[in-house]
Amino acid sequence: MKPVYYCSRCGDEISRHAEECPHCGYHPQSIAWRFGAGALIFGGALTLVSPPVGLLGIFVGLIAVGGSYLLSPAE
């Protein structure tokens, strides 16, 4: 069995040990992506206590995760 993953951006096979996709340059652990994922989790939990602030956190998280696709280099 070949140790490969599939890039979530372009769908091509990449090695499990690759830091980024050699085809499209997507780096899933970029700072913007990690910040966005954290904001989504924190915003989701905060929504239970303070819905307006929590929804703002979710919105910021979505923008950051979506922006990580724009920040990563593409060929």
C-alpha cells in the first residue's frame, strides 16, 4: 500500500510526508488556516454563551479559512 494523501484543494495524490502539495502549492497548516480553524471552534463554543459574539467569531473563522486558499500559491 502506497502512503499517499489527496490534496483537498486540487485532488491530486501527495506523499504523507510532503509539507505542501507539489501540484498546486496548497499548505493546509498555514497560519491563516490554523487561525481560522481556531476561531471557528472558539466562536462555536462562545455562541452558546453569547450568540452575537460567537457568531462574529464563526464569521471571522470562515473568512480566515477561505482566505487561506487565496494566500496559498497556485500554479
